[in-house]
Amino acid sequence: MMTKIALLSFLLTFQSGTSLSSFSPISHLVVTARTTAVTHKSIYPQQHRHTVRLFAVPPVPTEKSDEEWKSELPSEVYYVLREEGTEPAFSSTLNDIKADGTFSCAGCGSPLFRTKSKFESGTGWPSFYAPLDAGAVDLSADFKLILPRTECSCASCGGHLGHVFDDGPRPTGQRYCMNGVAMSFRSDALEEEDSNLLESILHREASSSVPKPPLLTVIPLSLLYGGAAFGYGDSFIKGFLVAKK
């Protein structure tokens, strides 16, 4: 029994990336209640170019009515950001961007990611191993596919960006799989005219802080993996005892 408890503790620690001595359920439990409108999934022939103002620091949380968002955003941007939709794979022009710069929210302009953390995942969606900093995005538990996934949203306006998976490269091992249509890009070359803006973004990037996964996505996966490990462990022990006889 003690062996199983120790194994479960290890799996929980491995999934959350946090030692049990410093583990805080309150700090991990970031679950946001959402109301999702039912709509048909549209296919966009090409990404609509939608530009918004880029803020140097996280602005005051943006609160707008659904009608306001619908009137301000192009339909494909609204579908992803406000209705939690998903753009078709390989449809975003942001997939090919390699120049130094900042990826910001297409809804409110808050900085989200830097090109430095972008990598080619082969999935067809812009992928990053970390956000700009821990304050750029919010992570919450998504149960739409029954098993919990980690949903990633803009920390400023709450717009849906994509999901986070544990199959990314070092140093975080995470893959922030984002919808390109939910973001806009601005190169550092264009920000040279406003050195304060670029300096602020680079300062946040240097903090190297990443948000913690929500507890409701950590525990179920730990129990799932732990159950499988216990099952294999018991089978191995029984098989060994039988062979020894």
C-alpha cells in the first residue's frame, strides 16, 4: 500500500511539476465557468487579417458584451475567441513566422507569446513551449471531450486561444497549441519606434515564469496513469511469484 501511495505521489508531482511540499490546491485550482454557444463550424479559405493595438503590459481586464464582441470581431475570430471554436489545421499564416516579435490577442491586443518560444510541432497550429509570462494567459479545465484538457485563454479578455499538452520541447515540456486566427503578430522591427513598449515586453519575457496547470487536469491524469502503473505492477509481481514456484 505504501508503495502505491508513493507512486501516486510521484505521478502527481510529475504531472504538475510541483513538489508535494509546496503543492497548493488553491494555487492550482483555476477553473472558469463558461457558457458556450452552439454553432456550426465554418471553414475559412484564408485567415482574415485583423489587427489590434498591442499593449506593453497586461491592460485592465476587458469586459464587453457578446454583442459588442460580435460587432467588433471578424466572424472567424469571433468563432474561436468567443465561441471556443477551432480553426482548420494549416490554415494560419502565423505558422510560418520566424522573425523576432510578439504574438498578441486578436481581441484585446494583450501580448501572449514571443517568437523565441515558438517551435514547429507538425500539428498545423502555431505552437509555443511557454507564454510571455505567467500573467499573459489563464489555464482552466476543459471537459468537452470527457477526459480533462488544459484550456488556454487570454488573461485580459478571456478569449479562447487553444489548449496545452505535455508533449512539447524543453525547457517546459509543454505545447501551447494555439489558434492562429485568435492572435496577431507584430515584429520587433516595427516596435523600435517605441522603445519603452519593446523594453516592457522583453522585461516580461525575461521573467521566465509559466502558469501552473489546473488541478482538475492534473489529478485525473495522475490517477489514470497511476491506475495503469498499479495494474502492470500487480501483474508483474503475480507473474514473478508464479514463475518462482
